[in-house]
Amino acid sequence: MVSKRKRPDRDRFTLKEVLKFGSSSIDERTAASLKKLFGIGIISSIHFQIASGKEADIYLAQNGSRVKDEVVLLKIFRMETSSFGKREDYIRGDMRFSGKGTDVNKLIDIWCRKEYGNLKIAEEAGVMAPRPYYANGNVLAMEFIGENGIPSPRLKDMKSEHPERIMEMIFESMRKLGSYGLVHGDMSEYNVLVKNNAPYIIDFGQAVRIDHPRAKEFLERDVHNIATFFRKRYGILNDESSEITKVLEAADKGNAT
């Protein structure tokens, strides 16, 4: 006979925290990933869900002993609905996915770790972006950009009094990323939050290395998206070719050093 021991108190508390909001993203595997974050002091409790995207749900959590910031943002990739068909352009050519097959669970784990790694690069480059705290399974813990539990507005949803400054700071972030060999790959007014009149770049899962076969194409699209937004919203004209050249030059200098 095999005895079934009762869960220890910590496990009961963790299970209660994980399940109390009831979401499609909280399955058995996700619960195990969250348990790890509780155990190592990244989070101490889960507050509430603040957003739901096509492939991930976003929660706020209370910090644990290892995190100085009071609030932690949790990005939980859904296991049952995530489709990597739309991500194929970013996966193909990325050595981190080489030889990993098509197992969805494994790909999501790698994608989650990839976003964590890209955020670390952004942090090292001095780019204003969420600080990454930890990645485990399909759960990514990072800095919350906002105040009092309310996320900062997206660039799309606010009216800036200093649009030229915001635009230049975004292009400067692209150059900094380029100097560290990274292209965001999905830059737009939807993936920029504005806090204290400063733009914070988010959603780095699809970011690729500068040597990716389609990196230049993604960079051109990033620059075009930002330039188009500021032209239509604020009437600001920008030389897209010049901005692309500046990023590529920064990448060359970064590789040289």
C-alpha cells in the first residue's frame, strides 16, 4: 500500500492562492510553476487578474522576500489555447528553439524563458522595460509598470504633451537594444506603456537576435510602426531609413566591442 500524506501548510496556502480567482490559465502545470515562485520568495500571495490576452493572462501578486518592489506582475501563458503557428516567424531561425520539435509544452517553456532572457538584455542595455524577476514553466514574473494596481496607459491610449520627446526615447531604446544585438520585433503603440512621461517597452517574447535571418525585416517594421503612429497622431514626420541605419550602426558597434 502507498500512503497519501497530507499537503504541508505551505502547499495548502499556495494551492488556495493559485485557485481562488479561477482562471483558464490556472491548470495543474501552472499551479506547479507558481508554487516554485512562492517557494523561492518571488511572490507571497496573488492579488487579482488585470488583463487577458490571446495567449496569456496577467496577474498582480504581492512580492516575496527576494523582490524589493511591493507588487509583482505575473504573465501566465495559457497551455490549452497557445498556438505557436503565429510565432513561427520568430521561432524559425532562433537557435534557442533548434531541435525542440513541436511539443507545445516545451515550446511555451522556451518562449517564456526567451522573454525572460530578452528582458535581461534590455535591462543590461539600459532600456526602460519591466525588470525580469524569474521564469518557471509557463509563468514569467516581472516588474509591474503602473501605480496602485493600475497599469500605466499604453501609448495608444494617452495624449502626450511631449510627443517628440517620447518618440525619440523609443527610437533611442531601439538603438540601445541594437547595441546589445536585439531587435524587439513587435514594436508599436500597443507595446509601449507611458509612466511619468517616459516610454516603457513591453512584450519581449518575440524579440530576436540581430543575426536572425529576418531581424532587419522586423526592425524595419518596428520603426515603421512607431513612425506611422506619431505621424498620424501628432503630425510628426520622421526619416525611417535614418532610424533604421542608426540601429544597425549601433548593432555593428556593439558587436565590435
